[in-house]
Amino acid sequence: ARNYYRFHKLIGKWNWRKYVERYIAPRAVENRQRWNPSARATYQQQRHSKSWYWRLPKGLAMATSPDEVLEAWILFRHKHPKRTYHYFKALKRLIDVGGCDPTDWRLKHLTSRFRHHHRKVLNLPRLAHFYAQLRLISDLEHMSRFMWKMLPRYPPGQLVLAAHAFGVARVQDRHLFIEVAKHVEPRLSEVTPSDLVRLVQAYAATEVCHYDLLARVSQEVQLRVQQAAEGTSKPRTCLSFEQLAEVAEAFAKLKFQDYSYFETCSVQTVFLLSQGLPGPTPPSLAMLCRACARLKVHDARLYEVILVHAAQHWYDYPPSSLAEI
């Protein structure tokens, strides 16, 4: 029988000996009414209770700064159940507007609620990439244990994305990188040129020296270059000259001295520069020279051709590239 009067002290529970009356009469008429909950809500009330399903995505889409994204999320922080795509939308929009401080309490509130859903996320590499871009290292390490058993089921593109995420965050998880190498090595022929570069750069950024995988990547790149020279390669499978230079720089960081790969780069450079074909740029040539110098690959013919080209087209070379060369 507690359905009587909302502001009344419950009678018959405590001692009234030291009771002090602090009751203030309410001003509104509705507060004097007896509180009796209704069995069912009206249509407008039901619609308003579910309106966060479209108001939250709309608020995230209209946000143009990290503060607006986080405030849109905090506004509906008590609305449940939130699905996985709600968290993905918020993280994606936060990255699109430039990211924020990883110690922001609103971002910590978002990620702490999302931790309970890590075991149910299917696209864990994409989530790892979001965490890496936002510098959420603890959350990245927490979700990595759920990724290990899923690695055999991922296609090569997602395996490369997982390694790339750890490379961006510079988190050295050797067990994960060994598993990625084991599953991606037999399917290197399916990997796109940009993913090949990202894969090697991820190992270089975390200093995980998996030389078996690097040798297989080098063979795959040389095979694609040879097929492109013969005209038998599939479209959009051969690496550009800038990508060849990026792979060479990653090899230099890992101290992987592959003379056959650098000979391929040298032949490509000499041919493209002598024929005046598009491809080599001053920054990419400087990157290739820096990788050769770091690995002590002394290719005099390559240096001579680059210096002759720099002397003839000095107006195209910025001072930083000339200094590196």
C-alpha cells in the first residue's frame, strides 16, 4: 500500500523520537496527484522512446568536430541495447573529423561499453584499424585475443588490415604477426599491390623480422613485375614504381638484404628514366637511394643514371630529395 502519496513519510518503519518536519508543499497540481502507472504508453510516447534509433545516426552524421561527435554519443548514452554498428558509426565518424585525445572521458565511456561486445564482432580487423587510428592501445590489445581464433577464417585483405592496424599503432604482437604470416603466405597471389606494401610496412613498423614472409613477398613482387614487362599480367596487379620504393624502404628497416629485388628495382629505374616514361618521382628515387645505402647495396649504374637525370631535370627535384640522393 505504498501507492498513496508521493511525498509522505512511510509510517510504521522507524522511530519518530527525533523526527524533524522538513516537508515542503509542492507547487504544481500534478505533484499533488496520486501516482498510478499506466499499463501501456501512447503512440507518441512509444515513438519518442525509440527515436534515438534515428536521432543518434543523424547526430553523428551532422557532427563536424570531435566534440560534436562525442556529445552526440553522450546524449544517448543511456539508450540500450546499442548494436555493433552504432559503435562502428561513432568511431568511423570520429576518425573522419580528425580524431580526438585518447584520454577524453567521453571516448573512454564509449570504448568501455564496447568492450563487452568484442567477442561478438565479426570484422575485428576493421575495429583494430579504428583503435589504431585513435591511439586506443589498451582496447586494441584487449580485442586482439578474440582475433586469434578468427584469423583462419579471414580473407587475405582482412589479414593485411589486421597487421596494418598493429603497424599503425606500433604494437609488437609477435604471436599475431606469426599467425598472419602463416595464413597470408599461401595466398599472396590474391593480395592487391597496395596491400602488399601495407603488409611489409606493418612488419617494418613493429620490427617483426619474419624473413620467410619477406622472401615470399619479394618473389611475388618480382614475378608481377616480370609478367607486366611481358604483357601477361592481370590488370591492376603490378606495383607502381613508388610502391616498389616503399617496399625497398621497408626491407631496409628490417635489414632484409635481397639483392634480386634491388636489381629488379634498379633495372626498372634505369629503363623508365632512359625512356622518359612516367613512374619515378624525385621523392621515390630518394627513397630508393636511401634504402640502398642503408642495406649497403652499392649499385653504381643506378646512382649514375639518377644523377644524370637530376642534372638534366634539376628544376623538378626539391632540395630535400637532392640532399637524400
